[in-house]
Amino acid sequence: MLIKFQSLKARKRPKKLVELRLGTHAFAVDAEQVIEVVGARNLVTVAEGTASILGVVNVRGNVIPVGDIRPRLGLPLAEIDLSSRVIILDAAGLYLGLFADSVGNRLIEPDDNAWITDKEPTPDLPPLRGFVHLDAGDIPVIDCEQVFTAEEKSALENVTKSF
């Protein structure tokens, strides 16, 4: 069973972001929804896994399911290496792991003028909170509560039942 808790965070524009990389593509997530970042080398793959369900990580005795959004984005799957990370997220009251090739080592604090309000997401992007303009370009900010579909969340929850 996934760890559940009452999420009291209102849906607002994030004040701080954590940058992550999927291949050559940069994304960001709301830092307030990041519980922690762990190395992916501790990832245990599961037989029931699919392209988007990689396995689980054990974080202080808690089994956290880990998913990858690359298949939805049309990106090739990545090999796990020393820079690979799992971002443990509060996804609408559930702890879920999001696999990333790497995670930035600093928080991004965009001001209100950095948010782009007139850019429409394309169908190949995950659900977004918006875009933020940084020196490196326009970075999509992933909506952590909707990063995985209901079907993927159900499959992720089923994976943890075998542990």
C-alpha cells in the first residue's frame, strides 16, 4: 500500500522548483512536493514492471513505487547510472517515486515575471503547472499530482503489494 497522508498544500504557483533531467530535456517540479531525492542504484525492479513502472525503492523501511514518464513523452528508456535519481513526491497524498537521469543541486526560485502565461503545452508533455523562463530556456513545470495517470497510480500501488 502506498503511504497516504493529508496534503494541506493549496494549488498555487510554486515559489521554489527542483530541476530534473530526462535525457537532454529539462523539467522542474514544485520543491514543496519533493519529499527527498535518493540514488536510483537502490531501485529494485519488479516482474510486474512495465515501461512506465520501474520498481520500488526502500526509504527508511517504506517501500516507494517508482515510475518513469519517458514512455509518455516518447523518450527512450535510460540506463540507471551513478547520476540517476528517484525523486520522492507527495502526489496528492501519495508517496511516489519519479525516475530522473539527474537532479539539479540547487533550488530554483523564479520571480513572478519568470512565469510564462501564454504558452500552451503540447500533447507530448506530462500534465503541467506551467512554464518558467530561465537562462537555459523555457522549462516545463510538471504537475506532481497528475504526473502519473490513474491507471499508472493503480499499477504503482499494486507493485508495492508484493513487498
